Amino acid sequence: MENVFKYFEFSSFLKDESDTFSGNEIAFSELNSEHFLIFEKEKESYNLYVSKYASKKEIGKSSPEIVERIVTNYDKSNPAHRIAIRRYFE
């Protein structure tokens, strides 16, 4: 997973204080000034979300305006999961 995080320029993991992600650790990558991909670390698995915030300073601190789960239990060896993340960076 480290290669996925580096390739798509995800931030370091931080604790979610907004309760949007159940207090789990999250990492984000900026799509534009308001839209972000977020990986939530849930025990030993990762869930991938697309979200909208007023600014990236709000991530992990307040609830997003929009959040949608794209992939549950992300598996980098699953072609459908790789396609799901790539479509946001095209």
C-alpha cells in the first residue's frame, strides 16, 4: 500500500477528529481545492472515499460537505480497485 500512497501523493495518516471516519486514521490526496480522495485505515484494511471540503485544513477536523465510499477493503492487486482510484486522477 505504501507504493499506492506515494504514487498518488497521499498525505501522512492523521487521526480523524470529526467522527466522519469513526475516529480512524485517514490520509488524503488533493484532486482540486475542494475535492479529495481519502483512505481510511480500519484495523488492517483501507477504505477509499471521495469527499468535498471547503478547504484541506478541514480534513479530519470537521465533517465533509459530501463523502462517498468508492472502495471497501481496498486491494491494490484487484484491477477494479486500481481503476476506481485512477479514474479520479485522469
